[in-house]
Amino acid sequence: MNTDILEGKWEQVKGEMQKKWGKLTNDDLDVIKGNSKILAGKLQEHYGLTKEDAEKEIENFNHKD
């Protein structure tokens, strides 16, 4: 999912993201606002993931349907 689509669905998916990645705070979600690059950085920060692993996590999340 590209950033535009993620941003468009942000209100719908941010609760699901917080369930999946419980270390993301409401403040983190307010900063992310659907931006996948910022989300990847927050996942790296909170979970110690590499950039590539964080991007894979996001990609897997986006294609869970």
C-alpha cells in the first residue's frame, strides 16, 4: 500500500495498528498520520527492527486482507 492509500485509510487502520504494535502510543500515531516512512521509523525505535524488517512488517500489515 502506498503512502497516499495509507493516509486515506488512516482513521480506519490506526486502531488495528495499535493492536498489532502495542508499543505505538497515541502520540506516535498522531505523528505518523499514515506516513509509512514515519511508521517504519517508529517500529525501528520501539521494536529494534532493521529498516528492511520494519518495511516488511508494514507491507504484511497492508496486505492482510
